[in-house]
Amino acid sequence: MIGGRRPLHGREIGDRRVRGERPPAAYFRWKGPGQLTAKEAASRPTTRRGRLWAAAKAFVIGRPLASEAEIGERLSKKKALAIFSSDAISSSAYATEEILRVLILGGAAALAWGLPVSIAIVVLLVAVAISYRQVCLAYPTGGGSYSVSKRNFGRTASLIAASALLIDYVMTVAVSTSSAVEQITSAVPLLIDERVLIGVAAIALITIGNLRGIREAGNIFAVPTYLFVGSALLMIAIGTFRIVVGGEHPGFAPQVGAGAGTTFESVSLLLILRAFAGGAVALTGTEAIATGVPAFQPPEARNAAITLAVMAALLGVLFIGITFLAVNFGITHIDLPEKQTVISQVAARVYGAGSIPFFLFQAFTAVLLFLAANTSFNAFPRLLAILAGDGYMPSQFGLRGDRLAFSYGIIVLATVAASLVVIFQGETHLLIPLYAVGVFIDFTISQAGMIRHWLRERSPRGWRRRLAINAFGCVLTAIVAVVVTSVKAPQSLIVLALIPVLVSLMRFIRREYDAQVDELAVRPEVVIPGPHREQRVVVPVNGINRAVVQAVNFGRTIAKDVRAVYVTDDSEDAEALRARWEHQLPGVPLVIVESPYRAVVTPIVAYLDVLDQAWPPDRDAPITIVVLPEYVARHWWDRVLYNQTAKRLKAALVGREHTVIADVPYRRGH
């Protein structure tokens, strides 16, 4: 038995045919003349090894889903908020720290600027969120800034936007994971030496969760997101009450940077700009919802816009609230020797260090930061799929896996992000300078594209107000992009160097695809006639066996001119084979090519060249079909023992003019 089918031998040696034991209805649904729809049974592997692999995949990522199930994989607003907003919401856990890390250089008094800086960032957040809300409504097919810039500015601008987004999504995974590990080591310092291993393991688990499909990922990730939001809002409420009503003051004096001023007025504009650039990481992830609009339940655009507004409101409250508590409690990133994060110290002041609520909050924060990477795991593969559809990325990125997820993009993102965690040893502060540069470039291009969109469409009502909002946001994000790039130099220049590299790569891929289309194109008005060129079959053989007989018989079915070629360095062996050949395979000429230099492949290629040269010049050269008999190994570990010459011959003949290669595998019955 072979995969539920019974092999039967034909009338001649080497012939085999297979008779199905189940009716065709078990495999297909008939939709009309010449049209079938394959059922799940038709996609099941027939080999033992294939079935084992399918069972393992089903255990890890779930059973395959039909394309019709795609609508059932769409996300409700609650699940979408957890999946697409975890990146933006989680940035409140480290954005405040990046602000205070800079301001402390100006002395203790400079920390008072933390709250004004965070408010300014939230103003920018509102402008960006309103802009992307309009992107969701105007471009419901997804793609975010890539789709906006492609429609309004053309190829170059859209590829710059896509490149900046791809870089930002990779950095999101690396930064969020590293920050999550820091939350764990803040609570359990003994794990600090294992931070890289923890980070890579977390990326692997998130990868598996996303390979299971976006709806199932939403079920997994929704609870931790809402637990963090609830516990953070409770912490802000308790802390604010103790500061405003209870008049609580810092329990210790913040340390002062060496050589820095100590007065509020002495804080330089450059220091404030650097603090603003550091805290601007809070805006990363804002664009993810606009990229993934098709993942929402209908009406997709409206649900995405509502989710984006809720996300921006939550992020603004959390960011300002945590900064308010940190400033009023006198907390900085260098207060304690155990390298505790700012949000960890805030939680310790509010909930009590070592208390159960404190450890719960740390756990919720760490889990959310791990899951913040999930935003990229949804947006990055979807953007790659859109690019693949436009011909700027390999077409494999547009294919959906067993669970209707873009599996290739998920795996590429996980691999690159895990590599960054290893290279930078899980240090968030080392990764931050590479972060947010690309996203502000993307913000600027997107909003500039929306300006052009409103000027061109001049609808619906209120378009002038929307134009003004996008213009304000465009100017603001352009300024921030320059500031962020400047103050984070030279590390930020790496991102600026990577963008043209990615743009060039995507242009190259598109050129290759365009060249292929041009080369293979068939004009629609052309009617394809039947074959008019002669065909001949050449069968390289190594003797007489069942595989060779099957290949020769196959050649007889497609051409009248069939000949076998035997390459040897032993003339006596060749003559013995000829005698046996003429007796057992009459009517098929055997050409013996003696090879005193013991080569096999090149003499066969040379023989084909001689055949072509001998053809009359006034007639079209025939198609030469090289039929390769191959023995199918029974086990994966013994494949190296067979077909090595056939593989080398195939490699030598691929692309040869007027030549077609046909593999005829022979598998021994069970």
C-alpha cells in the first residue's frame, strides 16, 4: 500500500500505475466541467515522513485552515487593541526612562522638565494618531504609509516609507524584548546574566503564537495587555492621590550629573531636545493599525479607526501618568545599584517593594513588553505581503501558511530580531538609538501623502480641516525626525544608511520580476498552435534496470526518435551491455560514449552539441528531451547514495537551448 493506494504492475517491465481505493469525491468537490475544489483530504501527505511532519506542525501551530476560514480569523476591536496596540502601550514602560536618562545630566532641577517634555510628546501623538486614523479610512486595504505614498508620490517615496517601516518593526521586537527582560531582572536580579537567552526564548514563543494565526494570537495576548493597562492605571491613580492629596515627597534626593547645572533655568535647549528625542520612542507602533486594516472584522476601516483612537488615549494617559509619578517621587534611572528600571521603581514606591502587587505589576509589564513585539509580528509580515504583491519582495512572502498567517515574514522577522538581541546583549539603551528614526521618517512621508490626497480628492466634507491637521502633523514630525536623527547620531546614521540599501534591493527584485514577465509574456491575441517542431529523446543510462526501462518507455510515449547514451571507460563492459540491450530493448539505439578521462557529465553534454550541429541548417532544430531515470531512496538518510550523477547532469543542462529535462522517478514498491 502507498498512501492509501495500491500499486499495480503494468504489462511491461518497469511500468507501474496506481488505482485509487477511495472515490474522487473524497478528495474533490465538483464545481462544474473542468473545475474542481480540493478538499482537505487531497492536501494530506501520503508518505509516512510527511504524515509525521504534518502531525508535528498541527501540534505546534494547529491544523490547517481553509481559505474560506479567513473571515473567521478577523479581529474584533478588543482583540485588535491587544495585538496592534501592545507596542505603543508598552512603550510607556521605557519612554519615561529615556527622558529622565537625559535630563539627569542637567542636574536634579532638570528633572522638572520631564513632565512638560512628556506632554509635548503626547501632543505629537495626538497629531500622528489623527493622521493615521484618516489613513485607515482613506486606504482600507492596509499598507499604511506605504500605500499612502505609493498612491500620492510614486515608487521612490513608497519604498523609502516601506524600508523605514520594516526597520522600525524589527527594532520594535528587539527593543520590546530587551526591555521586558530588564523588567524581569529588576525584580529578580539573579537572572541578569541570562537576559539574552530569555529574550531569544521569548521571541521563539511569540513566533509560534503568531504562526498559529492572528485570531488565536489575540486570544493568547489579550489578557496580559489588559492586565497591564488596568494595573498601570491603578498605580497612577494611587500615586497621584498620594502626591496631590497626601503631599508625599521624594524619599531620597536624585543624584546630579557631574559638572551639570543645578537650576531650572540653566537647562539647555539641546538637553531638552535630546530628552524629547529619547521619549519620542513612545510613538512607535502608532502606525501598525493603519498597516493591518484588513485584519479587522467588517467594517474594517471604521473598526481600525476606533481602535487607533482608543490606543492613543490609553498611551497618552499612561505616559503622562508614569512620568508625573517618576518626577514627583524623584526617581531616575540611576537611583539604585541593581539597575532597576524607572517604572519598576515607581511600582515599588506605590505598591511597596517586595509586595505581591509589586511582583504582579512587574510580571504584567514584562509580559506586555514581550507581547509588544507581537504588533510587529502582525504588521511586518503583512507589509511584506503587500510588497510581494507589488513585486518588490520575493513572492513567497505573499503566501499564507497553514493557519492563514504570512509564515515566511514571521520567521524572517523573528530571525533578524533575535540576532539583534544577541549582538547587543539585550541592552535596551544600546538599541534605542537605532529606534524611532525610521518611524518618524515614515510618519512624515505618510502625512505629506495625506496632504496631497486631500488636495487631489477635495472630499468628503471637512477635508480642509483634515488637510490642516495633516499639514501640522507633517511639519511637526519632520522636525522631530531631524531632531531624533541628530541627537542620536552616529548610531542613528546606521538606519539612514540601511534605508537606501533596502530601497535598492526592492528595486532590484522588481526589475528581476519585470524582466521575467517580459521574457515569458504571451500576447493575448496569439492563438497557440500544436507543436510543430520535431522532438527527440536522449536517455542517459548506467545499465539495464527497472528505472532505466521505465525512463525509456516514457520516452517512447513522447517521441519516435529515442536513443540511450552510455558513458564508460571500459570498452569490454560496453560491448557486453550492447549485446544485452539489443536483445532486451530492441528498437531503441544505444550510443556508447567511451570516456578515457573518466568524465560522465561533460561527454553527454558534448554529445548533445554534436546532435545539434548535425541537424540540417535549413530546418528548425528539434527539441531535445533528456529523460533522467532516478531511483527514489526509501529513507532520508540514504539519499546521498543515489542519483548524484543525475543531479550533476541536470545542473549542467538547465538553461541549455532547445533542451528539456524530464525526471522519471522509480520507487520500489512496499
